[in-house]
Amino acid sequence: MGGVALVADDLTGAMDTAQGFAARGYRTAVVAVPGTRAGAAADRGGTGVLGVNTDTRSAAADAAARRVRTAVTSVGAEMVYKKVDSTLRGNVAVEVDAALSAAGAAVGLFAPAFPAVGRTTREGVHYVDGTPVAETAYGDDPAGPRSSRVADRFGAVDRPVETVPAAVVEQGADRVAAAVEEAIAGAGRPPVVVCDASTESDLAAVADAGRAFDALYAGSGGLAAYVGVPGAAGDGPRSLDGPLGAPLGVVGSTNETTLAQLGRVPDEDLVVLDPERLLAGTAPGDAAGVGERLRAGRPVVVTAAADRETVDRTLAAGRDRGLSADEVRARVATGLAETAAAAVRAAPVSGVVLSGGDVAVEELRALDATTVELTGTEVETGLPVGAVADGSSVGTPVVTKAGGFGSPAAIVNCLEALGRDENR
């Protein structure tokens, strides 16, 4: 038995973390739709890394722990990588604790840093672009951290937690391993060891140190780029040529980074659906228009909000209907996905760009797909390219983008990367 089970609490996170393995040539697939084990890709035949989206970012703690344990045991890989949000949102502690117990590992090595996208940890404090994470907008998220100190996220679980500071990590893997060995020896049960990391070499040192132990790795997409895959050899990224046609973007994220990226999309390529109709569960009737644009060779981006004012208005309209913020997000994601899926069925599409974990899952579900196989390439850091592995749109290229990731032109860059016509 070999391979890695990558367990993530949302789809875009599963994808950008899986990219760390796929980029080194390991065959990597992600089961995107929760509760399914789909297709040949999910059967681990020849797949070195199998990602599983548990969709537990906003779940109750006990449900999150249960789904994580099920994911770890059902894949049955030699090693487990527990993906954690790079801004410490979600059920961080209970999910790492559950994964560590289910894996039966001797230690959980936890390094949430992702320096390439501005996430760093120093002296046990986690930062986003130099600001302590709890002081950013992520700290205002209902599932976000109230403290920027990583160890504080573990206060509610019965698990020893130790921190390896930057001064030790910067001395290399041997010094980190010595600190980890000391933590294991002094704990009554397998501990979680939080490691500082501000650079790629720091992450490499943490990953190398883990080789000396039966370790469960926990982190974001940063650490994954340095963790080896037992029993598998990498053979380099795969090329992917999608069908001729125009690319389609489906954007459900309301992160300020994504809203700014939508501002770079030409007005003629942007279709903003009526959020009131989405909340009512009424088909907006825009699929035909989207399909016509695609048939004309024009890229299209479908969203329900291109600015903060519309987001706030939609949430207020949801409250008037007695809907919680989570219910508003779910209805909007479903409406966006169904509209986009109808357009895909009506017109040739060269690829699909999905931004926001909820809408990404709903779009794949609407396309009768459950699994995405990664190519090992990416448009930008954290924006991996994959292909639908099953369902009616099998082979269609897919790029996923977490809400807070990407350059100002990221959405436009994704569309350009996926566009294919007779002249390209």
C-alpha cells in the first residue's frame, strides 16, 4: 500500500493543495463532490494522490470530525495530508485531531504557511500579507480565527500542542526533527507540532523532518509541494488540450480579491444573474444568452455579484426571506451552477473556470461529474489546471480558484489559458 490521502474541507483548497503533488508528476485526482467515490480516478488505480473534499468548512464540529475520519479510513493510503485553510478558517483543530486519530500516526506536523500567496507563520503567529490573520477580513468570517496564534485554534481539543519556532526551523530538517522527537517523547499521546515557516526552504525543512517519523502532515498548499509520496514516482506534468470553443467562468466567491478580479473582466464578457431570482429558486433564464455568446466564440463569466454593494443587498434580501448567510450562499451557488451547466450543454466550451468552493462543487454536480484529475500545470500560483474525469463533460479542462488567491488579472488570465479556437 502506498500513496497519499489528501483530505480537505473545501474543493478549491483540495485542488490547490493537490497541485503541490501533481506539479512533481504524481498522478493526482480529487473527488470533488462530497460523499462520492467516483470513476476510475477515484479507484486509486495508478493514482499516487487522492484528494477528498469533505465540504466541512462551515459544518458543525462533530459532523466535520466524522467526515474526516471516514475520508481517511476509506481511502486507506499509506500517508495522510490534512489540508487546512491557509487563513485558518473552518474546523481546524477538530479536523486535524480527527485525521491524526484515524491515521494512527505518531505526530501531526502542522505548517499552515503558504509564502507564495502571502501566508506566513512566525513565533507561532499566522500572517496574511504581513498582517496577523485575525486582524484581516478573514478574522471576521463566521468560520475564521479569533486569535492569530496557531496553537490557540487547538484549545478545544484534548491534544498536546507544541510549537517549533523560526529560529529552529531555519537551522534545517535535522534540528526540526530533533524538536519533533522531543515533543513526541514528552507527550502522553501523539502531539500536534506547529512549525513556523516564512520561506519555501522553511517548508522544505519541515517536510524533510517528517520523514523520520510516522507523521501526518497538516497544512495548506505550501507544505504539500515538499511532501513525498510513498511508493510512487513522479513523471512530470501532463499536457491537456481541451475541445475547441470559448471558455466559461463561474464565479461564486465574494472575497474582495475576487471582486477586484471581476473588475478586470470586460463588461461584454460578464453576465450578472439576478440574485433575487436565484434566492427564489427561479431559473434566471440567462442560459440561452450565455450559450449564444459561447457559440460566437466569446468568453463568458457568470456571477451573481460583481461588487460589494450587490453582495450586501443579496444577503439582506435573504434575511428578508428568513434565510441564513449559509443558505443564501447555497441557493446562489446552485443557481449559478445550473445556469452555467445548461450553457455548457448547449454550446462548445473549451474549459471552465470555477471560483469559490461552493459554486465549484455545485457546477461539477450539475455536470454529473464527481472527480477532477490534475495535470500538474497551473495558470498562477494556487490556480491549478485539471480535467473532468467522469460524467457527460469528461475531459473538459477545469481551473479552480480560491476566493483570496490570484493576481488582479487572475480571472482574465484563466480565461485566456483555457481559450481554444481554430487559430490557436
